[in-house]
Amino acid sequence: MRHVFTLLAAAALLCSCHQATAQDDVLPDVADHGVALQNVIKEWHDVGLYTAGWDQKPTIRNYFVGLSDAYPNDLFQMIVRKMLGLDVGGALMDYVLDEPNGYVSATLGTETSPSVQMCYWTCKDGSRLIGVALQGSEYNLEEPDPSWDEDEEDEHIFVKLNDIAFFRILGDESIWRPVPVSRVCGRKIDFNQYAEIQLPRQGKDIKLVNDEDDPTPSLTLKWNGNGFTPGR
């Protein structure tokens, strides 16, 4: 399993970072270790992950560290650097780490401005459901189709990232089990058709918005204790 990593190695990395927060080169050079977010989306729905962190406690901080270690892209790694108190310059915009409410979000300050949110829910059976939402766009890595004309090539310069992946953690286990959106939400949902995804920082419902200028949700995924029920 390509993205499964050991708890020991991740914990050792983070401990060394925590002890030397004044050094900007403690974490790997993200430019040399980046994974395109479009590739993350292709893989994260069906790959189990192990969490990790300073002390392996089930906190939003440690959950995000686990995600970043599995998919070491620029955005995720910059957020981990920020969590560690390392300098990120102007790399991140709208950074939020709300540990009491189990929520983290940030936007990478680039031309395409991709963003990520993470939160979790405690289910009726005691398990935890983790939600990770990506938004924005990035340059398309796929080669243009030889049949495309210039206008079609321009349309495919960027790829839209809007997506949510769900993972379930059972008891005190460390492995995240990917859960299909159709199982969590009762049906398949094309998140790309929405302009904005709002994971809950407070409350428990997920809101999907069609118009960035109108905050009224077009679809609300209402928490039912084990997953979500689509409704207005």
C-alpha cells in the first residue's frame, strides 16, 4: 500500500521538529516532495492510512499530520510547518487551527489558491468519521489530447479540485478506513458542481454552496449520527 507509513518514523520526524522549531529546514523541502492534489484525489478514496503525531492522541492536529505524511504535497506540508511554529512566510492564507472544535483549514497562496479543510465526527457506535475537503484548482498534469484545438487546450489548463474524502477510525486503532461518499451520504455526490464546500467548524452539518457570492447552501448534508442525510 503505497501511502501507508509507519507511526515510528512519523513520530520521530515530528519530535525532532518540535525540539528545533527555530530551524526552517527541519521539515523536508516541500518543493522536492510535492504530490499534486489532483493525484491525491485519485488515490485517497480507496487507500487506508495510518495516523501519527507527537503523542498519537486522536486530535485534529495529529490527524492532519497523518494526512500530510501520507500525501506530502506543498499545501499539507505548509500547514504542518505552521502547526510546528515554523516560518511559512506568505505561503498560507486564511489559516485556522481550532483544536477544541476539531477543525483545521488553510489556503495556499498561489495563482490557483487550492485549499483544504479537515474535521471529524464521533459516531453513535463510538467510531470517528474524518472528513477532508479540497477546493480550488491547480495546473492539469495530463497531456493535452492531440485532437484538441487551441481553445480546448486552454479549457484544460487547470483542473478543478472540489472533493471530499471520508475515513472511519474504529475505537483506538490507528488505521483510517476509507468510506465511499455514497455510503456516508446515502448517494453519490458530484462535489465539483458546487462552488464551495463548507465543513463544519461548529455544528455537524456539511454545506454545499452553488454561488460564492450567495452563502445560502444549495445542499446541506445533515448529520444523523453515523453519516449524512442530504436535504435543504
